[in-house]
Amino acid sequence: MVNENDLRTIIEQVLADMNLNSKDGSSDTAAACDTCSSKTTIEEGFIPDVTEVDIRKQYLVKNPVNKEAYYDLKQYAPCRLGIGKAGARYKTDPMLQFRAAHSAAQDAVFSDVDQDFIDNMGLFSVSSQCDSKDVYLTRPDLGRKLNDEAVAAIKEKCKMNPTVQIYVSDGLSSAAVAANIGDVLPAIEQGLKSYGVTIGTPFFLKYGRVGAMDQISEITGADVTCVLIGERPGLITAKSMSAYIAYKATVGMPEARRTVVSNIHSEGTIPAEAGAHIAEIIKKILDNKASGTDLKL
Amino acid sequence: MHETILSVGIDIGTSTTQLIFSRLTIENLATSYTVPRISIVKKEVIYRSDIYFTPLLSQTEIDAAAVKEIIRSEYQKSGIRPGDLQTGAVIITGETARKQNANSVLSTLSDMAGDFVVATAGPDLESVLSAKGAGADKISQDNREVVGNIDIGGGTSNIAFFQKGILRGTCCLDIGGRLIKVENNRITYLFPSIQKLAALHQIQIQVGDTADQNKLSRICDLMAQQLAMAIHLEEPDAFHKELYTNQGNLLPSSPTLQGITYSGGVADCIYTEKPGDVFQFGDIGILLGRAVKRYPAFSKIRVYPAAETIRATVVGAGTHTTNVSGSTISYASSRLPIKNIPVLKISAEEEQEPGLLQKALQDRLPIYETDGAMEQVAIALTGEYHTSFSQIQDLAKAIIAGAGSVLATSYPLILVIENDIAKVLGNALNYMLERKKDVICIDGIHAGDGDYIDIGEPVAAGRVVPVVTKTLIFNS
């Protein structure tokens, strides 16, 4: 057993040692502060923008067996391949690119489509029963239902019983809408006009899920309803858009009755060409009076 | 989705005439959630004819009736009727293409060989087809190398080379196994350039001479040397340029060749030793094969086995002439198929600026007039510079403004584009022309100025059309 006196001696000794250490430590800190406070120099220039890097052209593997062959392979798709490693981890540059892509994806989800853009496209705006992005993301059911103002506005402003009702929705990527609608929408309209198909009044639906098209179909009484909607962003592009098209959609109908054209963006299907393709699909749906798996394209 | 197209290849060469049938499988490679991407996924040769000596009436005339009889009997043997075919090519190659009646033979056969079969020839095309038949393009692509093919036939040697599967150049020179013919141990035929080549190296030779194997072997060595020069394994000498068919061009010297395949009738004598009399075929083919095999310069590069040797050209003609267009296109189906349409290619510079494009069309379309009447013509563009909707409208306006002379005829307006914009451009044109004019607007096809194009009837539920682009029918 250690008696009280011994214990006190030990503690005093330990405290004395600690004191000594902290003295040394404080002098170290002081020395370090001397250097850091010495001078801040401001350099000209900027940190390169990691999002400017074309990942098809970036090959970072050290001592490759056949760099050329791997590089050629990379040209087929913008995948994160051949980006090397630092120990078990990503290298700095790919790591930053990865985080930049992730941020762009989050921005695409959380930002709104610019109202000026919607106005310039000549669209009026309505909203689903969601009143914020948070509600939109947590309550998919509300994203499939229009609010009362929306129902009223559509009844008031849209041509009723059109052959084709087209509308635009933000979905999970506002960036996709901004990037593609300007080419896709007029290309669909022109294609349908050249087939002699008339189109209803297009509009914009905020906080919309794909399923909202069913209610819109019921309100307008359209033969074919087509929504152009932002896709859930990935790390390759945040600007990919889809078109979901259905013949006489009704609330509660099976998902299999929708025809979809996805991957519409500048690196995927060229938006204007996609629009022309969608117009043809709509024509086929009208001719066959069927969509989704009921229609063999 | 699977669909097959039946294709025929008929090759009437200097020494042999052959036919093959092949089956091309087309498939949509895209998922059903995206825009279709229909490609040829498989090419199989399903019937190979016997190999016939090309029947000639004289040194300058093909025996059309006999050729026709050969083809007719092969159709019968195979059980395939002309009506079963969707595509293919009849090709007159090598020295035969220079015969007086080559063109009329082609048209006779073209009519018999099916509804959509093209008649074509030309040494550049032959070089490409034989190299593809031999598989040099595939070896080059698979091994990421620069690989060439020398198709040594009776009258010409056709060379094409590829870098990573992409064509880098072609040439054709008058080196072949039947440029000297031997019968009963006497020389019965001698091609003038070969006589001259021999004379330059102090070897005198004439028709009627006894066939001296040593002397002919030395001439074959000289011919092998010329081939080595043609693929830049040796520096070309002063005479070399004279051997090019129709004053054609030399092969580009870069990229440097790494491997080679041999095809054509002589190739069999390179890859394998032919036993028996060296003049068993009545020509110097066996000697030429041996000469190429032993010529030292050729050992500098790797020799690959060819997928086809004597049949390389016909297999190439039957399986590698047809492409399919892009899968989003616009066409007036009542107008298809169309054949032998000359291509007017707009330069990149002219294409970028609508004003220049309009002017280029206005300036150059009159070339396709015959006696003041406009003939059919296909306008070719890259489509790289107009991809947004509003740019497409500008492009369509410029085309309509520039192609007034085509619009005034009863012919359709035909556009052939590389980049994937044909459907939206076709829609824009149809819209602006109020569908009063038939428009055929296809993409995924590269065509050059002076090429001819054939567009077949739609396949794959009307999504794509088979397309054959050809270089000039005949180099005169």
C-alpha cells in the first residue's frame, strides 16, 4: 500500500514534471507564432478550377503497362478510371473533382429553376403540394399532387382536351431544366407540328414528381401527357433530363404505362435531336393509343 | 431485338471471279429507356462460291455472258434468290476494271443480283475491302498497332493500313501474279511495266521467251522489293512511282507500319509452300509469293495470319460495304431505296457560316446538272457546328435557300450528316417546306466529295436505313 505522504510526493513530482513540460511547450508555441506572424504574402493568380478538367483526358496512373490503350478506353465514357492513387486513397485532384461533382449534384437538387428562364420560355408556373425543397425531398407523395392554386390555374389557362399536353418540371435537377428545355421543347413542338399534331398550353410545375402527370392528364383531358423533368443527378452530370410520356394517364395507373426517354444532355443524347425523337414517340403513341409496355417501339 | 440482313459480295478480279453471301445481324445496343442505338453486331459468311478464273473474250474484254452464268449457277447452288437480298456489292477489281466493257458487265450483274445491290469498283475501295476481309483492321484495333494488308492479286497489289482500327491510307500498284503468264513453259503474256522494271535491272524478257525459273525469280524479287518500297520498308527508287495504278498516290509514310497481313491469290503462296510445278497456275504467282516471303525487308515487321486470303476482297465486298445510319433519322420512305447518288460535300469552313453554306450550295449544285436539268444529289455535312435548336433552324434555312435548284425538281432533298442531328434537322426542313417536298435526312454516315451513296429500304422497324458509300465507279 502507498501511504498518503508517498502519494503526495508522487503527485508533486508529476505536477512538477508537467509544469516543466508546459514551460517548454509554451516557448515552442511562441517560436512558432513568431514565424506565422512574420508576414502574409499575397500571390497573384488563382487555384485552378477542378471542374475544368476533362476526366476523359486525365490519366494519372504512375508507371502504366500501356497508357495509350487505357487512355483510348477512357474515351468511351466519362468515368473515373485511371485516376491513380496515393497509398490507399484518391489523389488530391480526383478527390477535389469528386467533391465538386457532388456539390454540383446537391446544388442541382436544392436550387430553384430561375424564374426569368421560365418566363422567357413563355411558361406559367404552378406548384405541387410541397412548399419547400425539404418537404419535396421528404414527402414524395406530396410532389405527385398539385395544390389548389395549381389546379385552378391549369383549368383557367390551359387549353382543355388537347391532343398533347406537354409541361416542364424541376424534379430532382433544376440545372437539367435550365440546360435542356430551350432545345428540347421547341424541337418537340416543331416535330409535332410537322406531323400535324396540335399541342396544348405548356407550363412549369415546381416541386414536381413524375406521378403529377397523372393528375394533370385528368385535369386537362389530354390524349397524351408528356413531362420533361430533371433526373436525379449523378457524379458524371447534374444536367440530365428525362421525358415521361403516357397515353390517357390516370391517377393510380401502373407505372408500366409510362414511356421514358432518359439521358438527355449535351454529352448524352443531343437535346434538340432528343426533342425530335420524343415528337416521333408521341406520334406513335397517338397512332397506337398505347404507351409504356403496352406499346412496342 | 435482333434482325438480320442478307448481303451478297461478288468480285470479278483480274484472275478470279467469286461470290459470297453473308448475314449481317443488327441490334439495338441501347436500353429501352434511351434513344435507340442500332448497330451491326455480327457479320457471318454463310456461303462461299467456288473460285473461278475470270472469263475473258480477249485481253481487253470480259466475257459478260460467262460471268453471268457463273453467278446464276452459284445462286442456284446456294438456294438464295436475288429477292432475298437487302444489300451487297458487285465489284470489278484490279486490271479487270480497265477492260473495255467493265461498266456494262457491272450493270448487267447489278440488275440480276438483287434489288439493292450496288455496282462498284476503284482501286482505293478495293484496298480497303480486301484489308477488312483479311482482318487487318481488326488486328490493328485489338492490338492497338499500325497494321497493313497487301492484297496481291493477279494484276494489282492493293494496300491499306490502319492505326488502332482507323484507316490511315491506301494505294494500289501494278504488281501481281498474272502480270506474267506462262503456258507450255513459254511466256505468253507480259505486262509492260514489269518488262520495263526488269529491263532497268538488266533482265531482258519478252513474250515468247522460254520460262526460265531463275530469271523469273529474279524479276519476282524486284517486284517484292517494289512492294517493300510501297510500305516504306525501303526508300522508293526512281522507277517506283511508275508502278502505281492510274497514276495513284503513294501510301503515307506515317504512322510507321508495325505489322502486316497478306491476302489475294498470291498470299496463299506466302503463308504456305505450294508443292508441285511452280507454273501450275500458268503464272508467276508461286514465284512471287516465295519472293515476298524471303525478301529481307519484310522481316522488319510482324506478319499476322489473314482471316481470308484469296477471298479477302469478296468477303470485304459482301460484309464490309454496308453500314447502318444513325437511329434517329428522317426520311420519306416512298423514296427508298435510292442508288448511285453523287455526294456534294460542304467544307467545314462553309458549313460553319449559314451565308457561306447557302452560297456554296448555289455555286456547286449546277455541277450536277445535265443539259440544264438537275440530277439527284446528296448534300453531305458534318453537323458539328449546329446542335442547338435555334442553330438547326438557321442551318435548315440556309439549306433551303441554297438548294433551290433541288427543290425545283421532283427528286427528294437528300442530306447525309455525320453528327446525330438528322431527325431534328429533317423535322425543321419538313416544317419549313410544309411537307411539300420529300426530305431524306440521315446521320451517322461519313461521305466525302465525289463519293456515291446508296440508301436502302428501312430496317429495324423503320429506325435505320442501310447505307453504302462508294468511291468513284471507275478511275478512268
